[in-house]
Amino acid sequence: MGVSIRIYTRQGCPLCDAGIALAGQVFGSANLELIDVDLDLVLLQEYGDRVPVIEDAKGTTIDEGIIDKNVLQDYARDRKPKTDDR
């Protein structure tokens, strides 16, 4: 797929674990970059109460909190290259 997906997460976060699993199913685990917000005070302030936050490579939020697999699938489907049927 070639999509780079960032997931802002924290250790011991059940919602994060579930979101990571869903994102792995939709985008493929190799396309995920996990970022632990507890390791950076700026990220902790921005994302600490919102994790998990799933973003694309441009920083656009795809979903956050209780992750919805349908939202992730819609995002992935909308980004697939269009084929030319000529």
C-alpha cells in the first residue's frame, strides 16, 4: 500500500492496543509508525488525553480515541490509486 501511518500511543493503554491492531489489519503493520507520547513532553501535552491518535504522513487525523475500523477502511479505500479502464 505504501501509506505511512503514525499512531500516537501510550504504554498500558487498552484503546491504543486495540487501535494499533485495527490499523495493522487495514494498513499493514509494516506501514505503522508508533510514537509513545510519554517520551516527549510536547507530544504528551498535545496527545496525552486523546490517544490513540491515528494520522497520515501529512499529519491529518484519521481517527482518535475509540478507533472505528470502518473509518480506517474508508480512508484506505479513498487513497487507493484510481485505475484507468481505457
